[in-house]
Amino acid sequence: MRVLVLNAGSSSLKYQVIRLEGGREEVLVKGAVERIGSPGGPADHWAAVREALEKAGEVDAVGHRVVHGGEKYREAVRIDTEVERVIEECCALAPLHNPPNLACYRASKALLGDVPHVAVFDTAFFHTLAPHVFLYGLPLEYYERDHIRRYGFHGTSHRYVSARAAELLGRAPEECRLITCHLGNGCSICAVDGGRAVDVSLGFTPVEGLVMGTRCGDIDPGVVFHLMRARGMSVDEVEELFIRRSGLLGLSGRSNDMRDLVQAAAAGDARARLAIDVFCYRAKKYIGAYWAVLGGADAIVFTGGIGENRPEIRGRILEGLDRLGRFEVLVVPTNEELLIARDTARVVSGTGTTSRAR
């Protein structure tokens, strides 16, 4: 089966064609369309999908990364009218991600005719969170009526690397307690017990938790009230501040790219060094919290652009954590596209779930 995987962002589209046949998996085509809606790029996601399809050739199915599936979808599903409706409803919960996910589905469906389409949801991995984990301390009707709760994101990445980590440890996923750290421009840490997510740092939106490239992470909600009253900022201005002007970029005043900050810190830039300190401390704090939640961990797993490629950052985060007990440290390159292709092939063929991660 030739599966086209589409991973759409607000201004980009990554795609791969992966052939799954007789237990073998092979990437046939790989590419990206950038600057969607900007000068020099395609006008919209429809044009981006058309460009991707010209490179992809014939395919048997399409797997779509969809960021938000709400509380309804706990695993990958074939997209029909009802699934499309739910994805559209969840646009309010993921306004930067679900609209382009939906646009790419509609474009590829129109251009490919009867080829089956499958949605693989970032939020699905976190449906195993218990109510006492996913609820906030708000009146319960805000959850029941407005669906305000911890959803978690980066679920496809955490699912892939946790399964792969179990293989590297020579154990079944059911036998492992893992803390998986997805560290890139977006960051999250997940506690995984027996192959199931039990907690995650990202919450109602992808802003909560760790310090990220441009997102602030955890912050006292009172800061919002103060900025609006004392600085006269609007809701939109506060949102812009927290999502696009904070994190490593805001702390350093220089860059959201950890490579730039490591180089600047080595050259004596105090703000770059401070940004790195805050980033590493926040990650260490979450690892310690999830160690307590799990009652220990067999391994701490790093993935993502920073997690995979910056050993000095991993070292800073891990410094002193040996006092918690014995654990392995694993670096596992994530492969969300492969997992999406597998899920798509499974749904289309009607076969059982697989936890393989190679």
C-alpha cells in the first residue's frame, strides 16, 4: 500500500509517500511546501496540496495529521462527513492547526477522487488521562459545557518514541515507565506508564507547560489581568505576546533557535544564557514531577530538534537527576509520518493495532 502522509501547518505542508508491503516500509517521496499564503509561495493550502500530489504520484490512501480531535476520537479513523464535522468544530480549540488540516483534507479529497482518507489525531494518545489529571480547578460546568480541560498535543510523537524506547530497552511497552521529552520549537513532556499516557505538560492549548521557542509555557493567569489593566493590552495583544513573542525569543531578545542561543551564550551573551537556564530548569522540574507521578522511570527519552541534536542541553536538564534513582537515557528520533502511515494502512485494511516503532 502506498500511503501519502500530509502534515499541514498554518503556512507549510510536509508530505511523504510511504510504501508498506509485506512487513517492509519504504519512503518513496519526501518533501515540503513552504510560505503558503506569502509572496513566493502557493496561494493557499489547496495549491500546496496540488503541488505535493504532483510529486507523490499514485497513492492508495492518504493519512492526515490532525492536531485536535476533541474528546470523541481516541484513535485514527477514516474520514467521513461526521469526522469532518468534528474536526471543523475543533477549529475553535486549535485555530492555528485544525483549519489547515481540514483544508488539506478537502483539497486532497477533491483532487484524488475515491482514495480513502484517515485522520490521525495528536490528541488521541492522551485520552488515557484520568479526570483528576485532565481537569482544571474551575467550576465543573466549564468542562461540561465549554470542554475546557487538558488535551495534550504532540501525541503522535510521544506514542512513537515511547514504543521505540520500549524496543530499545528490550521490553514490552506494558512493562515500561517512561518520561518522554519532545523538545523543539514546540515542547512537551509526557509520563507514559505501560504504553499509556498518564500526564502531559501541554494543556487546553499548546501554550501550557515548558518554555518553548516563542511560547511562554506555564504562567500565572493573573499576569493576563495585570497586563490588560496596567498596560491596557487587549486579549489579542496578550495572546500574541504569549504565543509569538515569548519563550526563548522573548527571554533572549535574540532568537527562538537553540543553536543560536548556545553559540551566543558561549560568546558571553548573558540573556542567551538566561534563556537556556530557564528552558532547562522548566524541563527538569517537569521530569521530577512525572518521576513522582510514575513512582520512578525506566528511561528518560529525548526527541525533537533540541532533544535529538543538543547534547549540552540534555546534559543540563539531566544534571542532578541521578539522585532520583537509576534510569536509562535514550535519544530517539521521532517519526510521526511513519506512524501516521501505519495507522492509515491499519484503518483502511481493517487490521489490528500495532505498537511497533522501528
